[in-house]
Amino acid sequence: MCTNLLVIGASARGFAASARRLGIKVNAIDLFGDNDLREVCGRVVQVDRGDYPDGLPAIAATFPESPVVYTGGLENHAKVLSRLSRERTLIGNIPEVVERVRDPTFIQALARENGCSYPATFSSPSGLPKDGTYLRKPAASVGGTGIIRWVGLDEKPCASGALWQEFVAGVPMSASLLVGPEGIEVLSVCRQLIGRGWCQAKPFSFCGAVELSDAGLKQDMRIRLLEFASALVGRAGLSGLIGIDFIMPRKTTKGLIGKT
């Protein structure tokens, strides 16, 4: 087992705390450098927002040699992951795999091949209705940041580029899975809490999640989820811990995959 680890991301606290409980010596780089993170790490560097994420490899070079694990939205930046992987062992999916599963066209085709719906998705708003039935999403986002209903206004452009995706009503869900040599194991299925007023959150901001019991997800939905996950792993080459977000329809049984 790895005994020394560098955790890097927008927020490293959750992963670092879990690793520390396993007896792993942890160092970390993130945007917050909060006290909870410092309590479980040997050394923490709080990176300036202006240096995130491009400055991360240079900061990582100041730490002792050890494997690195990425978290907290760093999967949005495959080029940074590539730079990190040239200097250190990267624990997690390689940059090429990350880019593949973040391609909406790839996920859309795979979902439909495996009996799942997928919302209509476009790289331009040309010809789309401006009545809020579509969402404008940043190409690189995390936790719902920057998602708005598309009504055709001259909104501030997304720095990472944008896509326009059909809004689908239903229950926002997420599944955590472990992909290993013996197959795929569902670790948990959660109902996501989105845009909650008690968080003073924007409409699509992530506010937390509630884990469901085994009975909380219908058997046919669980089977469809595993079938899609198996196809995704096989086609994309995913391994280790992965997450799949999806919309659970309230009345129908055909699952809708959102993103991975």
C-alpha cells in the first residue's frame, strides 16, 4: 500500500482526511489551505487563484517524491494532469482517459447504445429555443458552477467554453463505484441536493447529497446503472474510483445519464 501521498485539487481536504485515516502520510496543495486540511497533512500549500491550475506542477515539484492523486475538479484540466504525470506517478485515471469520458459526444453515444437516454447537447445555441428549456453549461465546471437556463441573454462568456444541453426534470442522482480487477462494485448511490434555499445557493449549485439505502434505487435502475458503467469502463479504460451522475425519472423506468 502507498504510504506517502500528495493530494492536489481545488479542495483536497476530503481525500486527504480519508487517506490519513488509512495511515498514509499526506501532503496537499489546494485553494483553501484550511485548518482541517493542515491537521491531517505534513505540509500544505495554499495556491493563489491566479496560479490555479497552471501553477500546480511547479508547486508539486517542491514536495518530496511521492505519488500524486488529483481531486476537487482537477479532472477539468487534462493538460495539467499530463504535466504532473511526467514527473510523478499519477494515481487515478490517465489524462487521455479523463479527456475521453469528459466528451459529451462519446458519453451520449455510449448511453444510447446501452438503453439510456441522454439530453440533446449542442456546442452552439444557434437555432435553440430561448425559453429556459436548455441550459448553458461551462465545458469545465464542478458542483454546478456557472450553469444557467438559456434565455438568449448576452451572458458573461465561459472561460473554458460552453455547451448547451436540454433540461430534463427528475431526481438528480449520483453513484460512486469502484472499478477493480474483479469487476465493478457500487459503493453508494446518493440523491443530490441542488440549489437549496437554505444554502442560499444558485439554482444549479451542488449543496450536498443524501445516501440512499439499498432499497432506495429500484432494481431495474441499479441493473441499468451497472450495465452502463460496465460499458463505460470497457470502452474508455476507466479504473479505480469513479462517479456517475444521472437523472432518475419520477414516472418512467428509462434512466437518463448526465455525465461522469
